[in-house]
Amino acid sequence: MVHKSCKPDSADLAEYKQHATGQHHHRGKSSESLLDKEAILSALKIGHGQTVLDAGCGNGYMSKEFSRLVGVNGKVYALDPDKISIAALRKETEGTNIVALVGDITTRMPLPASAFNLIYLSTVVHGFVGEQIEGFKVEVKRLLAPDGKLAVVEIVKRDTPFGPPHNIRFSPEELRNALGFASKATVELGEYFYLQIFENR
Ligand SMILES: C[S@@+](CC[C@H](N)C(=O)[O-])C[C@H]1O[C@@H](n2cnc3c(N)ncnc32)[C@H](O)[C@@H]1O
């Protein structure tokens, strides 16, 4: 399945580039204006009443989309180590079905085991170093419901006008090998990104 992404403009690319090279802390937009949200949501098939974890949520723009889709009987946990982003999101989403938490998904989090229908990470995994991948796999395995899905958005491992160094990017195949979950689908998201969906097995 190939979706046409929204075409980022030069301001979007410059902003993402600054973030990816660590020139400023992004607290906010990050990939928001670069990714085709509708293509992602259509591939994720989120249902009413589901429990979703947006790990490395940044400003939480996808958490808000998930919140709408899971409805009043569902719950979205928005997790990020960045205290300022989480404080802002918590304030903004008070009284909704979004629970904003400061935390690190590569370690054990105070979240219920086997409770998540979906764990979503957008442009987060390439930043994991050393033991973090192993810690991430253990925590995802603990948190996912038996029929739950892990969905990872990453930047392609090709020359792009922005983004992290090639040596820390994952091709879809490298991502599948590194995480070891069963692949359900790989979805191209325009020129620069892809979505890899895994099943819990
Ligand atoms: C490039 S930003 C992407 C933010 C958002 N997912 C998006 O697509 O706009 C990467 C985010 O991952 C967060 N992050 C980094 N390490 C993390 C970890 N170990 N656990 C959870 N989030 C992490 C960062 O604080 C940052 O907000």
C-alpha cells in the first residue's frame, strides 16, 4: 500500500533539520507537518474503546488523533521524557481520555501489563542507543495485549534534505531484524518516511 504524503515545505524541513541535528530542542511540531496523518491512521485501524500508547509523543499531536478515535471508552497514554512537553500536554488535555506521562519506554513504566491494543512511536526508535533497543523490546512485550500491535514510523535510509545520520537510521528490513516482532505491514509514507506495523508474536 503506497500513500502520497503531504509535501513538506522548506520551513518544515529546516525546522526538522534543526531538531534532528540537535541544534535546538523541538518541544512541539517535530514530524507533525511532515507526516501524512491520514495515511497513518488509515493503516492503524484504531477502534472505539481501545487503549493506545504514543511513546515519544513530543507535543502529542498524534495522541490527540488517537484520543478522538478511541472515544470516551478508550484511553491514550502519551509518554515522553521531556517534562516541559508533557506538562504542556497535560494542561491542554485535562479532563480528556489522554493521560500524559513523563517516562522512558526503554525501561519499565508504571503502565498496566497486556493492556495496549497499540503502541505507536514516530521518529523515536532511531535515537535508541546500546541497551535501549533490548529494554524497549522487553517493555513493549510486557505492555501489548495478546492481539496488540506495535507501529513504528521512521525516516528512510536514503539521502533526504533533513534527518539524522545514515548510520543511525533503520531500513524497514533492519528495523524488523532489530525489533524481532512479526511484521504485519510496511507502508510507505511519501518520499521520506515509512510505517512498520508489527504483531505481538
Ligand atoms: C523526533 S521527536 C518525535 C516526536 C513525535 N513522536 C513526532 O513524531 O512528532 C522524538 C521524541 O522521542 C522522545 N524520546 C526520546 N527517547 C525516548 C525514550 N527513551 N522513551 C520515550 N520517548 C523518548 C523525545 O523526547 C522526543 O519527544
